[in-house]
Amino acid sequence: MLEAIAYSGDTRHVYGFLEQLLHYFNRPHTGEPEAPLGGPAAWKGEALADSRSWRETLADDHAAELMRAVTAAKASGCATRELNVEDFPLPTMRPTIDRWRTELAGGRGFVLISGFPVAAWSRDEAEIAFWGLGLHLGVPGAQNLEGDLLGHVVDLSASARHADERLYRTNKNIRFHCDAADVVGLMCLGTSSAGGASRLVSSVTVFNHLFEARPDLARRLFGLFLLDARQPPGAATQYTQVQPCAFDGERLRTFMHCDYFTSVERLDGIKLEPIVREVIDEWEAFAERPDVHLDMQLSPGDVQLVSNHTVVHARTSYVDDPASPRHLLRLWLSLE
């Protein structure tokens, strides 16, 4: 049985981007696994084909409690990012939120909850609701150096310059990657007319495959990779070094970014080691197998929470309905 992980709330505190990076990458590492790893985090998509095993619906009384909390938060007069857990009271939801946190930190690594009353909220109210829920789960953190704390995932490719530098601002396919926070959360306000599936894969399962089929590639995941920082020309830092996997004797934590680990070659003088390219190619090829990953289509009112330590996520390309475009709110959270 998993031990419940409770969070008392860190009032009026958020992590800056660099502070969050340090928290996320502070992963204990004592050595490499000597055998394939088991446990609930080592799942395959084919075993989760029945969504009833992982999709749950928000209880009616919890939806009503969220509505009341939004009203209370607005009455506090605080800006959304200045709210703390006392400004957003969820007294009866706490055991459920603790259960979600435990699933993220020590279970299969993701949860999907339907039934959030987004149709009853304005956009500002939906932001307050998602931010308030995040405060009860962990510590929100900045998603870029500009300090954005609550992201809007929409297609800006037709209207914003350089949107391609951050693929979540487009409708394109996004390769398997992790975000630099313990948990990434999405609240769906509007969905696409076609495509846009959220694709999840267990990084533990992919590691087990490499361990058994290509142990040389599995070992290389404990060495340093170069990660493209995607900064403009002339920026002081163009890339950084990252160890994809860390193992503390019980738990494997993985940071994978198929795109940024390969696009680093765009920089002058950078050439991937052949074995690094082979690791990424084999990792991605196995993760793309339909029996290995899990696709889910988010609908308005869905909230998806995903661990960036044991799950790697991707997104398929999509087509928007101009009258009702795809729109997700995004939070990055650190678990204490």
C-alpha cells in the first residue's frame, strides 16, 4: 500500500524558474539498477486500455466546494498569484487531493479527473480555480525565465512571431519530453476538432526495455546529455548538461526531452555522440509503440496531472475549430 503524502501548504510562496530547476533536478542517485524495475510506475498502455482504471469524476460536493472557494478567493481581493491555501478553502477535498498526490509521487504517475465546472466559470475564475487547486497539491513554479506561472496552451502559430520556438504555442506534434517540475497539470477549457491527444508513457517501462534489450544504452542514460536551452543567439547559456536518469536504490527518476536533446546540434561546434543518438532513437521508437504508450483526449472540464519523474508526455498534432479553439491551462508544481 502506498503511504499517503500530505502537503500543508507553503503560504504566499512560489518557485522562480531557476529555483524550481534546482528542486526538480535534486534527484538522489546512488548507482544503476541491477535488474528491471517493478511497481505501479512500470505500466504499459495496453494494460490501461479501459479508461475506467484511471479516469475518475469529480464528486458533486467537491465541485460545489470548488465553486465556493473561487467565490472566497475573489472576495479576498488578492491577485491570483498572491492567493494562498487559506484564501482558497477546500476542507472536504483534502483527502482526495492527498490521494492524487500519492498517486503522482509513488503510484502510476498520472491522474485524470473529469467534471470540473469550467462552463460555469469565466476564464478568470477558471484560472483562480486551477491555481487554488495547485496550491493544495504543491508549490507552483515559473514555466520560463519570464516568470509565467499559469500557462495558456493555445495555437498562436498564425498570430505570434517565433511561436515555433515553443511548440505548445502551435498545433504541431510534440515529441516525448518532461517539464522541469515534479508535476505538470492541465485543465481543459476547450478541445480541438481533430487530433491533439495527450500521449503518456512510463519512463520506467522504457528503461526496463533498454535494460533488457540494450544494456549499453541503458547505462548511457546515467551519463551527461547536452540539452538545448533554446535561447536567442548571443545568450550567455545556449545549452546545459543533464543526466537523464537517477536511481536512489528504489526509485528511478527520468528526465527525457527527445527534441531538445537532439536540436542541440543546431549550435556551432555541437555534434551528438553516436551512442547518445542511438539512445534517443531507441527510447523514442519503443515509447511510440501503441502497446506501450497511452493516448487520452482531454475534454472541457478535465484536469490531467502528470509526474515528470516517472512519466514522459507528448502530444499529437491537431486541427482547431476557429469558433471554439483548443485551450488548456497549465501549471508546474513542486511536491515537498
